[in-house]
Amino acid sequence: MARQTLNDRTLSALKPARAGKRYEKRDSVVPGLLVRVTETGKRTFMFQTRFPGDAQPTRRAIGEYGAVSLDKARQTARGWIELIRKGVDPKIQKERERIEAQRKRENTFSAIVDEYFQKYVIGPKPDKPRQRQGLGVKKQFDRVFLPLWGRRPVTDITRHDILKLIEAVRDYGTAGALAA
């Protein structure tokens, strides 16, 4: 199959394939990148290569033209080429990144604080907290810290962030620190 330098004008001009068929145009800029055109005129960026662990070359979809730009498809294909050179399957790498992002969402400051207060300060019976002032402390904690760090992953909160807050409370009081 002949290679052609793909551009937006070329991609927009691609005609739908004949009924029951589809065809592909390969990009001459990034090896392995191609666009597949179906009978409905749908244009999908694909990447064809021998992925780690596979005996034969296979195609994997990058995304549909329009939702994914040509530049983004080329960037993705180049990234996949680098991962493959390192012996990493891009599909596995993407799954690792998804799991890591999910883990970060679950380990937000707010989630950890709620769990801590539930287990150690308030306990299983909110009407009889383990610590006499437990509910008041949680209320204060929620008022001061959650607006600042509630959605952040706990691993992203640095010593500098804590010192900055302590100094702001010292200099301006709690209300002033929250307003700043």
C-alpha cells in the first residue's frame, strides 16, 4: 500500500468505501499510522505494528478523525513507537496510568480525613464519639483544611503547603488564612 502525507484537507476529501468494504491510507510521516475509511465514511486513525508479545503485526485504533486531530494521532503513534522500543505494550501502559489516576482519586485528602475521623476520633457511634470533642474537631478540620486540600491527592501535599498554612493562621488567624 502506497504511503501518502496525510493532512486535514486529504482526510476531509476521503470518499466512503464501497458497500461492504473499507480501505486504508498510510501516513508517510509516521510509520505505522494509517486512516481506515468505512462505507459510511467514518475515518478512524489506526496504528499497525508488531506489539510486544504478539507474533504478527496488528492494528489498534487511536481514535476517530474529528474527535482526534491528525497531530494528536501522530503524537500518540510516536509515543507508542517509543514504548514499543522499550518493550512495553501501550495498551498495558494505558491501563497502568488509568489505575494510577483512579488510585490518586481515591487517596484524596478529603477521603483520608473522613476515614481517619470515622475510625479513630468519632468511632462507629456518632452520638457517642470516642473523643468527647470529636465532632467539634471534625467540624473545625472540615472548615479549615478541606477547602484548601480536599480534592488534592494526599501525596501531592508537601511540607511547604503545611508550613504555608501554619504561617498564614499564625499571621492572619484562621478566617484570614482561608480568605487568602
